[in-house]
Amino acid sequence: MVPSYTITSEDESAIWKAIRREYEAFTGPGPFIVTIDGRSGSGKSRLAERLLDRARADVSPKSELFHLEDLYPGWEGLAAGVDHYAAMLNQLLTGHDAAWNAWDWTRGQAEEAQRTVSASVPFLIAEGVGASAPGHPEVSGHFGLWLHVETPVRRFRALRRDGDLYRPYWALWADQEAKLFDS
């Protein structure tokens, strides 16, 4: 049995209170950006969804969530995805819309239709491996969270979530995470 590592409702409330305090002091341009980073299986998506619910209720119903997994060009594309994300983050932080072509994991290629995150969105949560834009000190969100969970728990969670689709790529992805975060 793998122990559960869960952010409690009290933890979440404290996190939201800190985010809200920073948001109230924010003057723009572009959206207020919360980044949730951590290695695969650390709970980023789950926390992001819960914080998005709070943002839509407490800040603006137009608050949005961006998943970095839409940017990674395949299983060997973590660094390239983070580079593209950093460029998008720069656009948003300077009050400009940011565009990308989402990666279709089933077809193994980028979608033809371009997507856009509008700089007019008041509140944006960016979650995924590399959301803190490591290697790009010129850009960062306005409030950053790093989730750390031990490897056996993360692996258990990720494989339970994605099953056999992810299993052959776990080591490849973990190696890319190590290069991204440990160098």
C-alpha cells in the first residue's frame, strides 16, 4: 500500500489566502499567473483544478487553467515544451496574447489549429512539469508552487492515472525531469 500524500483543505485554504493576497496587490499587465510545478505524479493537476474553482468563485469566472502537457512535443519533448512555454509566459507577462499548437498525444503530432491564451484573462493557473520555467530566469509567474512527493508515490500515482500508456515512458520522462530540475 502506498501512503497518500494529500494537500488538506486547511493547506489549500492557506495557499489560496496567500495567492489572493498577492493577487490583490497585482496591477498587470496581462493576467495574474499562478504556476504549479513538480515532477510527474506529484498532484499538480488536482491542486490546479481545486484552485481554479476558488479563482472562478472568488476572483473571476473567466479565470483559466493551462496544462503544460499540451505543449510537450511527445515523450522526448519536455525541454522543448518548457522553452515554448517560457516564450508564451513572456508574451502574457508583457500584456500580449500567447499562441501554441497543442500536442495530440494519440496521433503523435501537433494539432493544426492554433490555440490562444488571452492576455485579458484576469487570472491564469499554469500547471505541469516545468511550470516554473526552469532555465528561463527572465520569466516567472506571480505566485509559484512546487509540489514534492517521493518517487515511489509519484510513480504509483502516475501509472494509476495513465496506466499502460505511460508505463513504457516513465524512465524516459523521469530522466528529462532530472535534466530539467537537477542541473
